[in-house]
Amino acid sequence: MAGSTPASPTADGLALPAVMRARSNSPWAEAWRRFRRHKLAMAGAVVLALITILVLFGPLFWQVAINDIDFTARLKGPSWRHPFGTDDLGQDLFARMLYGGRISLAVGLAAMMIAVGVGTLVGAIAGISGGKVDAVLMWFTALFLSLPQLPLLLLIIYLFRDVLKGIAGPEVGMFVLIVAVIGGFRWMPVARLVRAQFFSLREKEFVEAARALGATTTRTVTRHILPNSLGPVIVAGTIDVAAAIIAESTLSFLGLGFPPDIPTWGRILFDAKDYMDIATHWALFPGGAIFVTVLAITYIGDGLRDALDPRQVL
Amino acid sequence: MSEPLLRIKDLVKRFPVKGGLLGGVVDHVHAVDGVSFELAPGETLGLVGESGCGKSTTGRCILRLIEPTAGEIWFEGKDVTALEGDALRRLARDMQIIFQDPYASLNPRMTVGAIIGEALIIHGLAKPGSKQFDERVVQLLETVGLHPDHRRRYPHEFSGGQRQRIGIARALAVSPKLIVCDEPVSALDVSIQAQVINLLEDLQQQFGLTYLFIAHDLSVVEHISNRVAVMYLGRIVEIATSKDLYTRPKHPYTEALLSAVPIPDPTVTRKRVVLEGDVPSPIKPPTGCHFHTRCPIRDLPLCSTQAPVLKQCGDGQWVACHLRK
């Protein structure tokens, strides 16, 4: 606000006495104003933006091939030639991490979109239908919540890895599979959240007013209920990005993620584990990258929760 | 009286109460228990009673926002209870509602223009963004005393009274014939109440509107209504022109209500009728006359066994009491 307000508000008022201020604060603009007051969240946003820019445009400037093998420079610590050091084949870790970061972030975003999409759909249908449909869908959600996730994840990847690789190629096929399994196991909290929001919102007077105006159910949901239930969903979605990045690195660390030639952060960590004692830097850099990214996203989620909660006056 | 605009006959609404081990229906809340009245075109009927007596449920049943359990609702010769789908949605062009809480009744994520103009889009009266749409929204804003520039703002930027005006403009957008006013001023400051009441009266004159005015403030109702119906536990106990009801109430419950209205003059003394106890639960309403448990003039066992029906006892005054005729 400080930047846009004139130095003297009274002078402004005198200069434009009768003119109504045309500028209006939409709820989203209000939320953005509140978000900016959350220092940690803003720091998180800046860090995440930097990481994103780095992995997107970094390879344009750091033109070292990710599979450039150099046995004379095995397991070297950080230096000017190799800022993050090298691995056991003398490959440049900085280049590999810039490339892998793209995949890690993309997996996080895509898995979050699947989780939020499926969750919102299931929650919205349950929340607007109520009755038997709601009971069945919530039973289904509880079922998914009670599944032992990791063993099932491994099983699904074992079963479908080769099929998908055959259809879409090793890189895209694996990406689709990993995003689908991570997203497919994370939609349940979103579904419950959306359903609860729908239950409370559909009793609100403005929703009743829409029905009194003759609005169809579709219109009531898309124009009135859904936009007002998005706040908590966005917060949950942010946390989901962080959780998906961790889940991907877990899978990669177990050797079930992307193939070795696609160096996601989790995969680099997996490869580093055997040399932890002699080449600590190898594990520290990908681990640190995951840590910083997830922390930044979590703080952004924190800030969003405060900013999107209309009851909070800041 | 000419042909009524709206005729309600034996309207009943029971809400199921779920509970027990299996979550089955164990009981019913008898929110509206056989309500009948008529509304003439251009008239204002006040509907008063304590909280929970079924006033708002009655109003919402008329618009089919709540499905009535039984009874008939006739609007201009149409059976409202039989309408389905598109026909039911078209009913919205004839009947509208103004809500009590001006903070909960406007979508916080829509601009005022979008809120007011939504009905125009729903009923295909104007395309969003068209000149026609804009003109109608501006016209509606001016009708309710707001500035045309307000259409670009969001509800949270307005005061309670202004928000209620927005709600009124939204109801007027489809040019309805009947507006159910569900305690439209109860949530407002007294000074603002008068403004909104005056606005509603002006609009009635201007557009020939018919109001069903639900309230619990008797002085507000007296001011705006032609006739007043008093409800107690889901039933109408007395219905009369507002002059008759306020000067010579017949039903003991009406007497008690009126004696509770504060008189802004400390020197005036009058007989206070103080009722004992609380309103009985609408889950198990008393047998016979619902009011007999608290009635100062009851005649047992007659009052506790037979439910009194509304009987005419004078010109346009109807009362449901065994003892007052």
C-alpha cells in the first residue's frame, strides 16, 4: 500500500472532492496485500522464484553437459570449475541439479494439480449431492486414506513402469506414472476439505439468494460455492507441492523413480548414499535443495492461509 | 377484496430429526403447522412471532427454497408446489426474497454489478457486458439510492444499510410481483432501519409490489403493513388489519406481544402481560392449542385437547382461540 498512497491523503481528498475512487479492492487484491505483510512467506516466495528461474534458465548459461564423464575429476568437492563438485563418474553436479530441479519442481506442480483436481471434483460432488452419493464418495475417500501407501506405490510402479515406458518413452512415461501415483494418493484431504466447505457454504444466504434468483445447480456451484471454497484448497495445494517433491525424492531414493540418466534431486541423493563418507557434498547439495524448496513452499502456504482467511484482520 | 395474488392453504413443514444408533429419523420439528393466508396485489402482510415460530420457514416455502411437506401454495392461479425444473426457475421472475443478514446474503467474491445483474443473465434478459446490462444495473442502483460507480466494488466495501440496498436491488432486477422480506431490517441500526423501510415503501408505490414482511419487531411491522398475522409455534393465532390488531388485539398471545413493545415515554403506564416459561419445543408441540401451556386465560381441558381454528370475529379480524370470539 505504501508505494501507491500519495504523501498527503488530505490533499488528495481536496483535489478530488466529489469524484468517487474508482479503484476497488477485489478479495484477491486484499489477499495479496495481506500476503505481502507475511515476511517469511514473502521470503519463501522470493526463494522459490529464484530456484525456479535458476532451473529454468540456468542450463542456458551453465552449459556443461549433465552426462559429461571425466574420470580425472571423480568425487571432487566444490570448486570454480564444478561449483557443487562432481560425482563418482566426474559428472558436474551443478549441471545435473539444474536439470533435475526442473523435473522435481514439475513433478511437484503436476502432482499437486492432480491431487487438487481430483480432490475438488470428488469433494464438490459429495458436498453438493449429499445423501447416498456423499456417503459412497466419503467411504471411497476413507478407503484411500487407509491404504498403506508406500508399498502400494512401489507395486503400482513395478506393474506399470514398463507398459508406460513402452507407450510414451522412458522419460515422459515415468513422469506420467510418478505424477499419477503421487497425485492419486494425495487427493483425499482436499476432497474432505472441499466437501466440508460445500456443506457450510450451501447453507449461506447468498447461495440461497442465487437459488431464489432461479440459478441452476451448476451455476450456483461454479459462481457462488466453488470460488468461496478455494482459499483452503489453495493452501492445501501449496503444501501438496512440497509433499509431492518429497514423495518423488523418496521414490527416487528407493531406486523406483526416474531412471539413472535423469538426475532428479532424489535420484542424485540415491546415487550419493554409497559415498556419503568420502564425498559428503554429493548428498548435501541435492538434500539442501529439497530442504530449501520445501521450506519455501511451506512458508508460502503459511502466508496464503493467513492471507486467504477472511476472518483475520490484518 | 380482489382475486388474491398469493393464497396459502394448510401449509405444513416438518424437518426430520435424525439420531439414534442407526441415524434414522427419530422425530420431526414442526416448523410450520397448518398455515393459511391470502395476499392481495399491492398489499403488505406483516408476519410476526418469536424466534423459531416458523415465520422464515413459511416465507422460504412460498419460494420453494424449502420444500413444503404438505399444503397448497397458489400464485396467480398457478400451483407453486407442482412446479418443477425450468418452470420452478421461472417462478423467480415473479417472487423474490430479501434476506435478514446483509453480510451473509451477498457473495463476497462478486462485484456489486455482477450480484445485481446475475438474475438478468439467468433469465436471459441481458447479456453480461452489453450496454443493456450495464444500463439496467445502473438503473437498479439508482432506484435503491446507490451510486452507479458502486457496481464495480465488492460487498465488503459497504455498510450494512448499503448492503441491504444491494440485496433489494438484486431482488428488483427481475421486476417481481411479490417480495418476501425476511426480517430485512432486524440486523440494521435503528437509524438505518427507517431509511430501508422508507425505501421499501417507495418501491412498493413505484412498482406496485406486494410484500410478505416477516419481522419480530412489532413497531416496524405496524408502520409498513396493511394487515398483520401473528404466529406462535408454527400456527397463525391471529390475523387482522394492523390498526385492529394494535388497538384491540383478541388473542392472549397478541396481547402479551403488544404489551412487551416499549413505549418511548416513561410516564405512560399500562398493564403488562408477562408470559410464564419458554416457548415449548417445536419437536413436541403441546396438544390442543399450542399456546395453552403459557396462556393466562386458558380453560382446561378444552384448550389442551382441541386445537382452535381461525374464526372471523369482526371485520377482517380472525383469531384462533376458544375463549375469545
